[in-house]
Amino acid sequence: MRQSQLFYKTLKEAPKEAETISHQLLLRGGFIFQLAAGIYNFLPLGWKVHKKIENIIREEMKKIGAQEIFLAALQPKEIWEKTDRWEKMTPPLFKLKDRHRKDFALGPTHEEAITQLAKFKIQSYEDLPFYLFQIQSKFRNEMRSTGGLLRVREFLMKDLYSFHSSEEDFENYFEKVANSYEKIFQKFNLEVIKSEASGGPFTEAGAKTYEFQVPAESGEDRILFCQKCKFAVNLEKAKTRDICPKCKEKLQKVNTIEVGHIFSLGNKYSEAFQLYFVDKDGVKKPVIMGCYGIGIGRLMATIVEIHHDEKGIIWPPSVAPFDIHLLGLGSGKEKIREKIKKVSEKIYQDLEKRGIEILYDDRPDKTAGEKFAEADLIGIPYRMVISKKTLAKNSVELKKRGDKKLKLVKIKNLSKFLKNLC
């Protein structure tokens, strides 16, 4: 991608209302644009990151046997009345009427919709288990939307639902999903803490629930954490304030960001929708359900909260919008400028043909200082510079984002050198 053609705009300073680091840097770097409080548009840079996060999650879901679907965001009042959540949902539903005066809600979650769909399929124990996931818009009527993508009113979520004939089968799959989540977050270079929690308005009181929490100063969640045995519990659920119930060590209070949530739905929704199956003995029983969520935008913001420095974002290679940021620095006589441009163009085209995602800063009206500052702000893993100085040595200058060391690589050896990087 030529930077001269990229739809984006960087800001020297973030808006005053942007308090968290991720909010500031994603706005300043031209990744997102705020439409209203808690509502954001994703620009090309931001959407590329978002899609890479989605695809990593999507592949992990497939590895644990989940099939992808796509459920409607607009949901009729009738299904919410079955679970008594039309009036009691917290935060309250976004409600609207169609031209026939029928009531609908914009779905903040999809338990009702997925249970109704499962009823279409399930009759016998032979139909179980199965696992369905989607990446779909959610609408949360939050009272307070702060922190940029950390707390929003519209966002994309990966939600997985599982359906089982026995508690034992559910427990086995629950642990499989928990392990899958840990693999997912490792791919984003995030250290997560699996914390006991409550299911809130989504499940029954006392249901098995875990949150995946990332320690961060900007986090709005609070957990109690044991360094020795790794026990953790959300402060909202904690029955003890000081001592670990497992090893008796002192618990630490930690600020965190929740990046994932998995919990048992038990029979709550299957009973409400009369979602039953007939077991081997001919007995009719309610289906046991589980739910497993990851907010994509919040995860993107969390990555920035953890991976940044004073100059800007440092994207992990797995989700960076591009692999390499190529900077052609035209300076000196016209003959030198033309040579820099010619070499830069050739390297750009050669790398693109190899399938390397490259952002080429081909803008002739920007100084070297401006290009370096934007490159650091945007945070692509590797910066490659071609200048009068590097051409004098038939080389390019390569620097890993976040590192101080520079490396000169001979142009003739460039393809071989990059083979292990991208």
C-alpha cells in the first residue's frame, strides 16, 4: 500500500476526552474515528488490525470443533420475553418499533436467538453435542462510555455457544475452550489471568464462570490475585479480602482489563425455550448450554494498552496492519532523489510480489522527521529506510519497532534476510 493513497490522518495531539493510552494512540494514528460517545468508525489501518484479530480467533474456534454462523442483530421482543429480560436486561436494551408498530431490540447478546435456533435442530441425544460461534455486532446501552474501544455502545464480539446432553460433556468442553482462549491471547503477546467471576445478567447465580484478565493500570476491573498458586477472583465475587483460599498466601489487588469471558448457561435458556432432547432411555431432558465471548475491539485496545512506548504503538507481528514500513527519504540533488525513488519502488514491488504486507511512505512532501514520527506512531513491526546514506553502501536500514539498534542489510541479500522475519 502506498502511504500517499492510504485513507488516514494522524494527529499530533489526542482530543482532551481521550484519557487511556489506547484511545489516544488509536485516534492519533488514524486507526479509528469517533462518531459519537462510545461509537467508532474503523479506518483502513484499524480495520486491518481488527480483521487479523478476528481471523486468529476464528481459526482457534475451528480447532475446537466450532462451526461459524451469523445471527441477526435485530431481535423481536417475543424472544426476550421468554427469558424475562425485555425489561430486566442490564444495561437496558436499545429498543425500537418497525413500521408495523412491532417491538424489536438491537441485540447486546445472542442467548435467546441461539437457543431458538438450536430448538430447530435438537430432538435426540444423537444431535448433541455441537458448537456454534459467530463474529457479530453487539449493542450495549451503556450509561458511561469511556476509554475508547475499552467501553463502547456498539462493537463486534466473537461469541461461541455449546450444547450438551450431560454436565460431564459440558465440563470437558468448557476446559477445552479455556485452553483455547489462553492460546489466543498468547498470540497477541498478552499475559492473562484466569479469574473466577460472576456471569452477571447472562446466566444463573452461582454458575461456573471465568474471566480472562490482563493486568493494566487503565483497567476498570479489580481482581484479587495470588502470586504463588495463581488463584484469582474478581473483586465483585470475592468473599475474602486478604488471604488466598487455596494456599493461604496474601492476595494482591490488581487493576485489569477483561478480554474474555466464559460461563455455564446451565438450563436457564433451554428451560425458557423448552429446548429438550430425548436421552438413551427415552427421558426428555433440558439441554445444557455454555457461552464463551471475546470483544474484538476491546482486545485490540488492550493490545495497545500493553504494547506501546512514548512514541506510539508497538503492534505484535500477528496483528500489525503491515509487516514492513518502507520509508524513502529523498534528499540532496535531483539525481540522488530519483535514484532513491527508483530503488524504493523496486523494493516495494518485489516485496509485494512475495506476499509481504508493506506500507510504502512514498510522500515527497514530508520530511524525514515527519516520516519517522508517523512510523513510530503507527507501530508497524519493522521500519525499512532507503536514503542517500544507505545507497552509498548499497544497503537498506532496518529497525525493529521498539528496538534502538539499526541494521544495514545489503539490497542483494534483502530477500534472504527478510525470509525469516515475515
